[in-house]
Amino acid sequence: MIEIDQLTKRFGETTAVDSVSMTVETGTITVIVGTSGSGKSTLMRMINRLEEPTSGQVRINGEATGTMTPHLLRRRIGYAIQGHGLFPHHTVARNIGAVPRLLGWPKAQIAERVDELLTLFSMAPDAFRDRYPGDLSGGQQQRVGVARALASRPDVMLMDEPFGALDPIIRHRAQEDLARIQRQLGSTIILVTHDMEEAIRLGDRVAVMDKGKLVQYARPSEIIANPASTFVREMLGDEDRPLRQLSLMHVSDLIEAGDADGVAIDADASLREALSACLWSGRDALPVAQGGRITLDAIRAQAEQPA
Amino acid sequence: MRAVSPPGLVFAIVGGALLCVPFMTLAANRIVAGHGVMVWALGYWPALMGMIAALGAGLSPRPTLRLFAGALGLACITAQVSQGADLLLADAGDYARTSPAAGFWGLLAVFSLLIADALTQLHPRPLLRAGLLIVALAALAVVFWSGLLGDLSIAQEYVSRARQFWTALAQHLQLALGSLAVAVVIGFPLGVLCHRRGGLRRAMLPMLSFLQTIPSLAMFGIMIPLLAWVATTVPGAREIGIAGIGFAPAFVALVLYSLLPVVGNTVAGLDAVPPATSDAARGMGLSATQQLWQVELPLGLPVLLTGVRIVMVQNIGLAVIAGLIGGGGFGSFVFQGLNQTATDLILLGALPTVLLALVAAVLMDILVDLARPVSETAR
Amino acid sequence: MKSGLILRPFLVVLLLAMVLRPVWFTPLLAPLAPENGPVIYERASLWSLTISHLGLVLAASLSATVVAVGLAVFVTRPIGAAFLPLSRTVTNIGQTFPPVAVLALAVPALGFGAGPTLVALFLYGLLPIFDNAVTGLRTLPPVTMDAARGIGLSPSQRLRTVELPLALPVILTGVRLSVVIALGTATIGSTVAARTLGEVIIAGLLTNNTAFVVQGGVITGLLALLIHDGLVLLEKRLSA
């Protein structure tokens, strides 16, 4: 558990982060979202003390971070950033093994961990271990960057716009990978982004920052249903709200008895995907692969503005 | 690909013209001006034919062929000058001196450039370049020790000063490389500090660039009273060889000149680390020292070494000026030669200096290339 | 910057005083001169040496600028492109030649006097200007070049109205490097009997008269600093 307590950061006259308090549960993904200059990166960088707080405290599992040696604290916390920040002069294996090496793990254990992570990220260890970051594609570099952050099984992982430099299709895959790996490993992740779509898709909880203040901290469904301010509403984009809402729900929630024609849809798909399929193929109902059907009317009812 | 290499065409035209100016001179003694002798008057046909063939082969668009053409050309002008010296001195007086003339020097330049141009196109890997450098130096050593050119006037100057020559070489290297070493020992930590503290950088770099601006002779001159003052006031300074004239002021002046490239390139090299990389390094918990040695230094090494290259080449040249203030080195030959208007003595000082500078430049370029991250050189 | 406002005029006045009224400095320099020896260099007027020194540098640098920029334009056009790699190689090799050695090597070819100095200054001055001009002309923003072609400028119009003006700051940096080297090398030119301020320093070295050495050293040093400074200001103004 990470407790952020009245955390404030001032740069001269400007207050970048203004008395933010929030608690992050172990084993969840928390997404901090905001526009540029909202203080979201500064808030995150105070957790591993890349920025020193002006006042306030961060506690990891009850232990205040302010008393630890900064670079030792950072070795316990995974860190992945936009543009990956890989060491261009080190091989993939050496990049991933960087923190375990700092922590003095035995060589064999590091090698084993590197292969394990490469496999986890669908990169064949034999093919990638000895290559240099410059030889990899953008998506591969980004995966190595995330693998490096996970290498020492850190208490927490901080990710600053980790997918910011990727094109939309690769970004989508990377997000799915991250969600899968997080479920598999049960890691605690704090991720910063300016993309509300990404926040809603990935976050167990979403923290919305505006001008240094935490304006809303809640589950994604709650944020869509009850935006706390006009700013949050703008971030959501009014015209996209029904679609965002649908993207959080699954076909399995609305299955009803009956038949329908055409290609079936999976029960795990989101309602948004089901809506797309209806519109695209001009059908009023879709068969569900696991049995039953889902109707356009039922989906539409879910997308209506809550009373 | 073209039928003819355009630079090769220029080399052929210029080379052809150079065959029509005096190739060697013959003088009655070492001071008086000589008269020119044309290459065909030397009557050594194989070498002349070789030169013409080399200029012709230099037209080829294939760089490998041009490389060999250049080497053939160099071999031919060397053989020609060696044979020519025998011929010219055979029935001249005891004090007669013979030297290469404009034709030789021009063709030397043409064939060297032919080789350089071919190498630029072939772009050999660093280790291959090192091999080529060794071959070239070995060839030079063979020509030197075999006495092939022993009859030339410059060789006569060398023979009468052999011991001084090697002392001058040692002094020259001590001045140029010793000052470089001191500059690195001072400048590298200074550069690291400047990289970390913006205030120090803003104060330090302009100051060092001002130092660099001062004309070398003025800098050497101003060092004389300064060091004389140190020698008389600081106890023990005189015992360790500090004096107003000679080696010490030259050495100090060279160190001062070296600081800007060393400090400037250290800062530039450390700055060259991508911001995301240094942020990640900090974020994953590298201490400041670990960041310096594991990330900043390896990544900045090529730029840093470029600074060392600049200083090395610059100091080899500037060390010549030490000859004016009794600091030794090849400069003493140059300035003695200028005083006595003895051309060959000037050459005896200037040619080795140029050679040293060239070798240093090639060597350092190889090191700079080797220091580049693997993934970069792979492309 | 503020310190520059006071320092600059002060250094200019100091330089002028040292050149025009050297006698004023007699009390300062006297302790450095040998006993009963001359304190102030009087074999030639410092003013005429300064003018001759600057004249050499100016003549060499101006002609080097014209020739080097012309060559750089040539090798960056399609017609001269085949010579670009060679010209870069020559520049690289040429810059490893020590300026003093170039000067010394010019003597056997041209004899003593201002001639070899001028030629050495000119030849050596070509290199940094050419180097920078080529860099400047080859690293223009591609978008701008594309736009210049797109709006229908002819190749010569592009050169005159877009390429050269944009490359100017980089070219000027080359000119500054070249001028500073020329000022220094001209000083050494007095060893081959060119009339330059180096004469004062050399005279001091030959007669063990430190007063002369300091006099010549400070004047040439100030001259180089001020010229360097002026050219830096010019570059800043042009690139702003």
C-alpha cells in the first residue's frame, strides 16, 4: 500500500502539486491523468524522490520514504518512461538486468530473470538477449523498458507516459500486454498519462489532476457516471462518454436467450465492440459465441445518460 | 557508376603538370640556391613510367584500384628521388647537396590525396585502418633505415644532428603529450563539475575560450616572467625544474591551451546522453557516481576522445613554438633553419612535426570510432 | 554581460594607449627590463607594426573567405558533388598541419618576408571557413529548402536568398576561427621577417628583455581578445 499524504511541490512561485492525498492499494493499477502542466508527472516523481517534496509525506507499506537514501529507495521501485530511456551502449539483457545487478543478485539468477521477462513480453530470449536497443523496433524497445522496470520484482512500479511514443495500434497491444502481465504478477502500478481513454482502459482507479490539485480519485465507471467537475467532464469528452461507458462493460453482462444471425461475438468482448459489430454489419442483434444473444436495444439502454 | 573518377581526373591533370616542373635540385653547398632538374633528365625510366601508370590508374572509378595506384605512385617517386640523388651527386663536388624539388613535393601530395580519397570511399573499419597505419609507418621506417634517401640533403642534415634529432623528438613528445596528460587530469574533473553545476560552466567556459584566443607566441612570452617569478619566490620550485625560460613556460602554456577542448568536450560528451536515458538511470536507482561511470562516461566517450584528439594535434603543432623560448623540440630545428636560411634544417624540424600530427590524428580517429556504442557502428 | 560593458571600453583604451603612447607604461615595465637596457620597444613604431600585422591578417582572411565560400558552394552543388568527399578529406588532413609548420614550409618555396606569411595565413585560413561553410550549407532545414523549391525559386535564387543567408552564422564562426588563428600565426611570421607585432616579442626573447616580451604579448593578446569578442557579437546579432 502506498499512502500519499498532503504532498506539495513548489517551484519558486508556482505550485506544481498542491496538497495531494491518496492511497494506492497493493496489486492494482492506478492511473494519474491530467493535461500537461497539471502536476501529474511531478506527483509521480515525488514517490521515488526524483523530485523532493516541498512538504508532505509518502509511505510505502507504512514506511516513510523521506528518511531513505534516494538511490536505494529507487532500486525498490520500478521506473519506466516515455521513450523508454534504455542504455544504448548495453545489450537488451544487460538493460533488463540493470537493477538486479545493482542489488547484487547472482549472475545465473539475473540471466534466468532476463529470459523469464523476455518470454513474458513475447520476445524470444535467444533472439533478443544480445541485441542492442538501437536494433529494436519502437514497440520492442518499449517492452524492454517495461521489462527492465519489472526485473527486480519491485514493490511498486512507476510508469510515466510509457506508451506515449508508440503509434495507436502498437499502443493498444502494449496496453493489453501490460494489463495481462499485471494480472499475472499482481504488481502495484502507478501510471501517468494525458490520455483519458488509456486511463479508463487500464486503471483500477483513476486520479484526475488539474492545476496541481487532485480533482477526482475513483473507479473508472464512477468517473464516467459522475464526473466531479467540468474539467473532468471535458477530459472525458462529452461526445465520447457513452462509448467510454460501454467500453467498461462486457457482453456477458447483457446476454439474453434467443438467436441471431451472422458472425458470433465473444462474451468477453466489451459492449463498445458489440455496438461496433452491430453498426458495421447492420444487425439489430448478435449471437454470442458462448450461447444466447445480445441486442442493439440492450446496448443502447446502457449507453444512456444516467439519471 | 561513372567511367572516370572526377577527382582522379583532377589528379591526373595536376600530376601531369607536375611532371613538367623540376623534380629535384642540385646545389653547390647547403646554403646556396640550387638549380632544378627535370624528372626525365634523371634518366630512370621505370619510375617515370610507374608514375604515369599510377596517374592513369587513378582515373579508375574503383577505389581499390586507386588505392594501389596511389601506393605505386609513392613508391615510384621515392625510387626516382633515390636514383636521382645518386646520379646528380656522382659528378658534383664534395659539398654538393641535392634535394627534392616542387615536382616531387607536388606529386607526393597528389599521390597521398589519391590514397586518402580512395580510403574515404572504401571507409575501412577502425581495426583495418590501424593495420594500414602500421603498414604505412613500417614502409616509412624501411625507407628511412635502408638509407635509400641517405644521399639527400635533408638526410645529411639529419646525420650531422642524429643525436639532437632524437632528443628533440623526445622533448617534443614530452611537451605535447605531457601537457595533454596534465590537462586531462585537471580538465576532466573540471568538466564533470561544469556539467553538474550550470553556474561554474557559465563562468569557466568563456574564460577558457579567452585563453585559447591569445596568440601562442604571446602566451609563451607572458609565461616567461610569470614562471621566473614563481621560480624565485616559491621555495623548491627551482629544484623541480621551474624556470622563466625553457621547458617549463612552454609546458604551462600548452596546458592552458589544452584546457578548453578537454573541459568543453567533457561537458559536451556528458550532455550528449539522451535525457530519457539519464532520467531512467536516476529513476532506477543508480547513484551519482554509478551514473557517471556506467552511463554518462561510456556514452560521452567518443566526444571526450575527440577533445583529446584536438588537443593532441594542436599541441604537437604548438610545441614547435617552444623552440623560440629554448623549450626544445623540433621547433629548435625550424627556427635555427630559419635563422641560417638553411631550408633542409627547416624541413628536418617541420616534416617530423607534420608526420607526428598526422599519425596522432589518424590514431585518435581510430580510437574515437572504437569508442562508439556497438549498435551505432553496426549501421 | 554588465561586466562586458565596462570591461570592453577599458580594454580598447588600454590597447590604444599601449600602442600609441607606450612611454606611459615605462614605470610598470621598467622592473622587467635588464639593467640599463631599453624598456620600451623603439626600433619600429608599435602603431605601424600593429597596422602591418592587421593588414596581413585582413588580406589573408578576406581572400580566404572569398575562396573558401566559393569552393564550399561549388562542392555543395550537383556539379561539384563528386569532389565533396575529397574536399572534406583535404580539409581534415590540412587542419592537422600545424600553422607554424605551414609557415616554415612556405619559406623554402617563397623566400622570406610578408609573402610566405600571407600565403601561409591564406592557406591555413581556408580550412575552418570551408569546413564551416560546407556544414552550414549542408545542414539547412529540409523543410525550408523544400519550401524554397516549392515556391519556384531558381537554384541561384535559392543560393542567394535562402542558403547563404541561413548558413551565414555558421560561416562567420569559421571566419572567426580563421581570423584568430591568423592573428596568432602572423605573430610568428616575424621569424620569417614579416613586419608584425611578433617582432617585439622575438626581440625581447633574443635580448633577454622581458619588458619587450610582455609589451608585445599583452598587445597581441588584447588585439586577439577584442577581435574575437567583436566577431562573436557580430555572429550573435546576425543569428538572432
